[in-house]
Amino acid sequence: MSAVLKFLSRTQGKNGPALVDWISYIYLLLGFLIIFLPVLWLLLNSIKSQFLLQKLDTNILPLDYDRVVRATVFGPEGKEIFIMKDMPEWVIYWNELRDEDKKNENNPNEFISNYEGKEYYALRTHLGLVSDHAKKLIKQKNLPEWLIKYPSMFPDAKKEYDPQEFLTNLNEEEIRLMSEFLGIKPYKPNGFTSQILISAINPETNKLEEYSVSRLNNNKDTVNARLISNPQGGIVKLQTQDIIVNKKLRPSWINYSDPLTNNVRGMSFDAVKCLSNSLFVTIVATIITVLINSMAAFALSKYKFNGQIIFFIIILATLMVPASVLIVGIFKMVSMTGLNGSLWGVIIPGAATPTGVFMLRQYMLTIPDELLEAARMDAASEWSIYWKIVFPLALPAIAVLGILSIIWRWNDLILPMIAVSTTKTAYTIQLCLLDFQGEYVAQEHYRLAMTVVSLIPTTLVFVFLQRYITTGIANTGIK
Amino acid sequence: MATLEIKKVRKNYGTLEVIHGIDLFINNGEFCVLVGPSGCGKSTLLRMIAGLEQITKGDILIDNQVVNNISAARRGLAMVFQSYALYPHMSVRQNLAFGLENLKMKIEEIDRRILEAARLLRMEEYLQRKPGQLSGGQKQRVAIGRAIVREPSIYLFDEPLSNLDAELRVATRVELKALHARLGNTMIYVTHDQVEAMTMADKIVVMNDGIIEQVGAPLELYNKPSNKFVAGFIGSPKMNFIQFDYLPNSLKEKAPPNSISLGIRPEHLSIKDENSLLLNVETVEQLGSDSFLYGTTSGEQKISIKLNYQTDIQANQSIKVGFKLDDAHWFDKDGIALTS
Ligand SMILES: Nc1ncnc2c1ncn2[C@@H]1O[C@H](COP(=O)(O)OP(=O)(O)OP(=O)(O)O)[C@@H](O)[C@H]1O
Ligand SMILES: [Mg+2]
């Protein structure tokens, strides 16, 4: 420990830090921050709730606000907006809760029975009870079965049925329920959105009052707020500096736990499958890449044969062809060889890389020929010269290639898109991440969290393999 | 145990011929040293024997078997390289075992041979170390050990001592000689250090520019060089050569016919009148036991003298130096030695 301290506090100046020390430390710190801050930002954002992300929250920490609910209810009287306070957390976060938590810990039916009127309607929609109640009613009153399917029918199909005639026999409450369920005008699905609760001086009454706000942006001078005691009164503009906001640290771990347990609403996200596909591609492809490239480099650097230079130039020339030009060609090759939909279609097209061959060849040129001759005198076959002498001695370069290949394979999006985009079971993690940005749902909170998860392997690889880069070069055994 | 025969061997690199037809016979158990100036083709010849280099023309026979097309691995020879060429990523033990494992030898036999070699070369303590952790002399031993465990029919050495310091070189030289006495194998040893050649060899092969100038026992080469090159190459300091035209008449009379130059070794010159030359001393070096005089005689012919005593001769002095006629070597216009 003291050795570490001593090492860290070493200075160039004899008494205390000199100018060079200051400059070096500032430089190191700056470099560290430039690299580290974006990662930190990603990490902290990955534990923000969906609510905060949708509000484009700019806080560094996942600080959640006091929330109120702005409810919108549609009925025969038209649209009515009101604020509901003192909702328990599980109700506010209902849509962010995991299914098992919803069922196990809370009882929405019991909760909702404490309310009536417009608040009851708003909660009924929010807690997802409309269809439950409606189905129960259909059973109870012996209404026709097709009513259950009616909300999910295509418009054309809906024309063949007329639900209106069945509503006449029901009482007012029941009509309302069925109308909400079936989507009959003027009943529309009720809105129930979380908003941020703030306090500020009301400019008209000069008293401290509570407001609800849909978005806070510290860079703007004013916030659009709605007075809680009079929500119908419309939006007022408040000075940002005058408002009082309550914040509470509340990391949203479900961002991680939901996708990892295949519990994402509206889609199936099989994290284990995605990650294991990526792992398979990365490991197998890296092994093949290292083997093929090092064998080619061995031949190019240690054997003399006709056309050696030509081969080398051709290999290097492929560096000049941009990858995007090759996409169509690779797609055709993959589908003609029947590899599409299989992970081998991702692995094989990228197995030999000109950069790898070039890098390893240059490194192997520095391995003295005498070592190979000594091995030949020692009755070694050409294969064991490669495998037991050249390969281990080229390990520092091979480790670099390995690390590059792992990172490239893990992050690659193009080859998986070409080869397996039509086969969901063969998706790699990068393709899976794309899925969170669906046509209708944008689940950024899951995407951020899973991006962090997908960074773990590459980070580990770097931590464990980087020592190979520095060792080895030092002990070339020729005196 | 094997004999080696080289018949009219030539070597071309592209169109450039570097070995111009060499004939040589090396007997079973002989310690044969190849000497010659840098670039004369010693390494190339040795590598052809080893099988690391193709033979352009001619034949190499081991135990009367032509081995031209047999790979290095199967010739059953072992070579010690100038740079040692130890496998840097393997421990000393693995370095020694590598060749034996390639021959699919049994583990017990490998262990036995390694132990024996380690004892012989006193390297038991560092069998587990990597070459990077050894001193130059220790690496040298491992390189020799790697050859010994193979129990080859012929040992090939390519300047194995040139990377050692002077003291260690002498010690290893003696050890190698003892090793040869003990193993009794045929050994071929390349060097351009003539002290090594003189002290170790049963037979010296003097090469120059891709050909063999002379083959013989060390003293034979010293006493009876067959040409001017060998005469100049063997012996230190170099033999003095004086052109016939600048010799005093008394000496010209005693020369055999067709002589073009006279060769006389510095240690055979002394300060006396018999067969004498007039010498302008330019530099005097006193080493205590010996003294060296450097100067010129008529026609700016450079001459050096080795005296085995301390002298009071000063620079810029003129002296007379003489020699016994028996010590003189005479050469004709092609540099071939003449017998007087
Ligand atoms: N691979 C090669 N290609 C072309 N010429 C070569 C090659 N190897 C050696 N030569 C030439 O062959 C000649 C003999 O080389 P060689 O290495 O045998 O010399 P040497 O006697 O071992 O010299 P040294 O005492 O300096 O080691 C040299 O003129 C060298 O330039
Ligand atoms: Mg050489």
C-alpha cells in the first residue's frame, strides 16, 4: 500500500511537484476524463427509469422526482383533465413493474375499490383492469363471445358486427365499461401519465402552491406547469429558478432484470440466447481468424516461394476495398452456400483479414531464421515449427490480433445483418439491441442497460489480455 | 561415429557462385576446424553439410551414403549456432527435450539423456530457467547440451565461441576439447580465430573465397604452408612478405629458382648479421615478456619482428635483422610455396 502511494506521489521536482509534474498530471487526468466520462454517463443513464429517459432528464444521477398523476378521462361530458395525488409508488410505476411483482405484491382490484367516478375510470384503465372487468361482465350477462375479440378485429371485420344492440340492456356503469373496452365513441381509452410535482409561488395569489410539470429542463428559463388545485385552468409559465423540486435517488434495476429474465413487454428478448450467440461467434471466429492469419503470415514471412511478393501485395490490396462495397458480394456468397441463417455465415466471411496477415507477417519477420533452422536440426516437422516455435513467439502480435478480432466480432452489426437478420434465433447481441427500437415501442431504458451488459465481455478481454501485449517482446532468446 | 566426405561440392546463390568445388574427407572421430577470412563460405559449407542449404552441384556422403536429398531432420547431425538459437519461450530442459520429443523418444530415455548432459556440462541448477535468464556462457552450454542429447553422429559448430568474452572463450575452448576427447565423435568446427583452430584441431581446413587452400595438422600448416595465403593466415603476428627484387643480393643467391617473394615469420627474425636486412624501426611495443618492432626495409617493404626479451632499441633507429635460412619460405608468382 505504502509502495503504491510512494509510486504515485513520485515527482520530477526534487522538492514538491515541478511544472512538468503538474502538466503530466493534468494531461493524464484530462485523458482519463475524456475516456471515462462517456462510459460513466452510459452507466448512470442505464439505471434511469423509462419515465426519466422519456422526459430527457439531464441529471447525472438517476434522481427521481415526486410524481403526481395527470389523468385524462373521456366520457359523454367530453374530455376531463384532473390531477391525482398521493398515489402509492406501485400504482405510479405500474407499467414499469415486473409481472410477478404486479401479481404477487399488490392487488389492484382492492385498491381501485377505494375510488369512484372519474378517478375510478382513470385507475381502471391504468391498472389494466378494463378488459378483465369487461370479460367478466360478458360471461355474467351471457353476452355473445365475439365481443371479447371485437377490440382486436380489423376494421373490415368490425363492420359485420354491431355491439350497440347488446349495450341497451345494461346499466350506465356497465355501458361505460363495455364502451371503453370496445372503443365506442365518445368513450376513448383514458390517459394516465406520471408528471413531476413541483412547488412554486403562484404569481396570482402570492402563495406557495403545487404544480405538475411534464418536463424539467434546467437550460430553459421557464417551465410549463399546471396548477394542481385547478388543473382545468390551463398551462402557466413559471421561472425555472423559482421552482422547488424534490428529488430522490431511485435507480431503476428493472432495466437490467427485465430483459435478462425475458420479461420485456411487447417483444421477446432472450438475453441468454443473444449473448450466447455472440459469444459463440466471437470465440470461434477469433480462433479461426488467429489460426488462418498466422499460418498465412508464417508462410509469407518464413518460406521462399515463387510469387511470394505477389501474394503479399494481393492480400494487402484487399485493404483498399471498402467494406461497404463487399456487402452485396458477401450476401450472395452466404446465401449461395446455404450459410444464411446460420452463425457460420457470420463467422466464415470475416475469418481472414488482410490487416491480421500483414501485422503478423511483420512481427514474424523479426523471429530469427536460425531458430527455425535449429528446430529443423532438432527433427521438427514444419507443422511443429509453426505450432511450437513460431506461434508462441508471435504471441504478443497474436494477442493484439485476438483482442482486435474479439472487439470487432462482438460489436459487428454488418455481418450478422447480412447473414442472420431473418433468423431470430441466430441474432447476436447487437441485432437484439436494435430490436428495442421497434416501430411502435422505444424502450431506451432496456437498450441502455443491455448495451452496458454487452460491454462487459470486451472490457474483461482487455483487462486480461493486455499483459500479453507487453510481455514476450522482451524475451527474444537470441542473445 | 561417422565419416564425412565432400565431393566437388559447389553452391550458387542465384547466379553467384560462392563455393567453387570443394573436396574434403573427414575421418571418424576427427576434430576438423574450418578457418578462413569472413565471407569465404565456411558457414555455407557447414550448412550444406547440415542439410539447411541445398547443394548446387557435387555430393556429400556421410558414412559413404549420399545425403544430398535427405532432410536436415533425418541426417542425424546436430549443430551449435553462433547465436545459440535457443528457443526463448522454453525452459532449458524443454530446449534439450524438444529434439528428442520430435523423435518420439520415451520419456525415461529423454530424462536420462538430459540429466547426463546436464551433469556433463554442469547446468543442473538452471534446467528450469528460460534462456533469457542465463548468461552468455550458460547459454553456450545449453546450446552444446542440446547437441549432445541428440547423440549425433557428427557435431557441427558455427563459431560457437565468438559471442563470449576472451576469458570465457579460453575456458570453453578447453572444455570443448575435453568433451571431444570424451565423446570421441566427429566434430566440424567453424571459426575465424586461428588460436582456436591451432589449439583444438586434429585437422585444419583453410578456406579462401570458396575454395580450400590447404588441409593439414596445425603444425604442418604453420611449418609448411603450401601457399602464400595459408602462410599469411596462420600465425600471429602475420608472416612478413618481402618482394624478391628488394632483397639484398646475398639473399637472392640463396633463393630457389622462380622465387617472387620471401616469407619470414616475425618470431624467426632476430637482431644479427646472418642473412640480414636493413630495417628502419618506426614503432616499438614492449609487452614485458615480448617486444615487437615495426619498420620498413628497402622499397618500403613493411616488416614486423617479435623478440622474446626486452630491448633498448628506439624508434627511428636503423638495425640489421637476420634469420636462419631454414625458417624462410619462398613463393613463386602464383603464391605457391617453393622448396629450397
Ligand atoms: N542467402 C544468401 N544469398 C546470397 N549470398 C549469400 C547468402 N548467404 C551467404 N551468401 C554469400 O556467401 C558468401 C559466404 O558466406 P558465409 O556465410 O558462408 O561466410 P562465412 O565464411 O561464414 O563468413 P563469416 O566468418 O563472416 O561468418 C558470402 O560472400 C555471402 O555474402
Ligand atoms: Mg559464418
